[in-house]
Amino acid sequence: MSEISTGSTPGELLEIAVRVARDAAATARRMRDEAIGDVQTKSTDTDVVTAADKAVERQVADALLPQRPGDGLLGEEYGDAVQVAPGAVRWILDPIDGTVNYLYGLPQYAVSLAAEVDGTVVAGVVVNAATGDEWTATRGGGAWRAGRRLTGSTRTTLDQALVATGFGYDARRREHQGAVLARLITRVRDIRRLGAAALDLCFAAEGTLDAYFEKGLNLWDHAAGGLIAEEAGLVVSGLSGAPAGDQMLVAAPPALFGALHDALVELDAAGGV
Ligand code: IPD
């Protein structure tokens, strides 16, 4: 892809994102090793934020913004601190995606960092802070893990598909999500709930999962992972032609997308609160 008006190519933005995300992941892991301190709750009693979420977000802001005047940062814990001008970069950060896994020491929590220009994500990286595994993509440049280009699952039928999903933190939303799942699980190979949307998307991108869907995601959960899945050749979309967003995100290889999409429409997966 050619240079964008920020003066940086997607490849250059990715280089910055990878450097910053690796350092952020090291901080998250170190804080986990030292002790989990200061656990607070957000939207509900089960929606937690740790001192590490906040420290990682601060570290990323300090690493990115002073060296790139004009850029903005949309972060899960601090919100959108800066409005960006047309053509400038908005960085989209989930400092620790999979915070509940982090709290319990399950090795599936990640730093997710994307660069968006004029509403389009052009570069993204997801680093599993527990393992160091790393997935990257630039728009038009493919999705990669450890030097290997990702192409998604080759599965073609829904009944053979391993499908991941996630649940919101609101009990009323979960009631509907559980009801949808109770019916979907009879039509697929099996269901996985790993607890970190960014990693679900990366696993779908590399074919470790066949597909993934979730209602209620925030932009920081799926900005980087969504680009990685798309660049691996998956269809990443909402239902009935809607763009992927908080109503629904489905990520599946083209051969599986239609069947999963239609099942989700039939089961009213985007419904409920
Ligand atoms: C959550 C995780 C989880 C998903 C939730 C997200 P957080 O993000 O990605 O897998 O099911 O919808 O909110 O709170 O750990 O950053």
C-alpha cells in the first residue's frame, strides 16, 4: 500500500505498533508475575480492570503520543483522549484483552494495538502477553505470525466447524447469548470460549479455530484482530450486510461464512440487550 497522508506507510505504523505492543506485553506479564494489585470493577461486578490495564495503557500513550504529534489514542481504560484530524492516525488499544484470564493466570491475555486512518484500520498487532505469541497485519499486506502468512481454516461445513464465541458482562445479555449457544452447539463440531476476543480472531486467522462470532464487542476488542482475520482471507462482518460492530461480529473463511451467518440470523444472535 502506498504512503498515507500521515507521512507513514502502514508498514511503518505496524513497526511502531509492534515495538510498543511488545513492551506493553512485557509490562503486563511482569505485573502479573509480581502480583495482581488493585482490582476494580467497571460495567458490572464481573467486568474487572486491574492496575496493570491502566499501567499498560499509560505506557502505550507515553510511548506513542509524544513522538507523533497529531495522533490520538482510543484506549479501553482511558477513552478517547484526543480528536484526530483527517488523515491522522487514531491508535486503538486494548491494554489487556482477556482481563479475567489475566486475573486468574490463564495464559490467554493480550495487548491489542491497531492504527486507524480516516475510519479504516491499516495496521494491527496482537501480542499474547503470557506466551509472547504475536500476530500482525497491514491492510493489503497480509496477516502473519512468526514469518508465516496466515490463510485461515480450510473447513467447509458448519457441522465440522470449531466455533469460538464470547459473552458480555451483563447478565441479561448473557441470558440471550446462552440461549443462542444452546441451539448452535447442536449444529457445529464444538464451541470454544477462550476469553479474549483479539486472540479468538487471531486463532481464526491462523485456522486454530474455524470461525468466531460475538455480540457486544467494543472497537478495541476487534480493531487489530479483525484486520488480521480479514487479511488472512476471512470474511469479517456483521449480520445481513451490516459492518462488524457491537451488534455482531462474525469472522469465518468464505466457505463457512454463509452457513454460520444464516444460523446466527435464524437464532437471532444479534438480538437481546
Ligand atoms: C473481553 C474479552 C472477552 C469477550 C468480551 C470482552 P476484556 O474483553 O475479549 O473474550 O467475550 O466481550 O469484553 O474485558 O477482557 O478486555
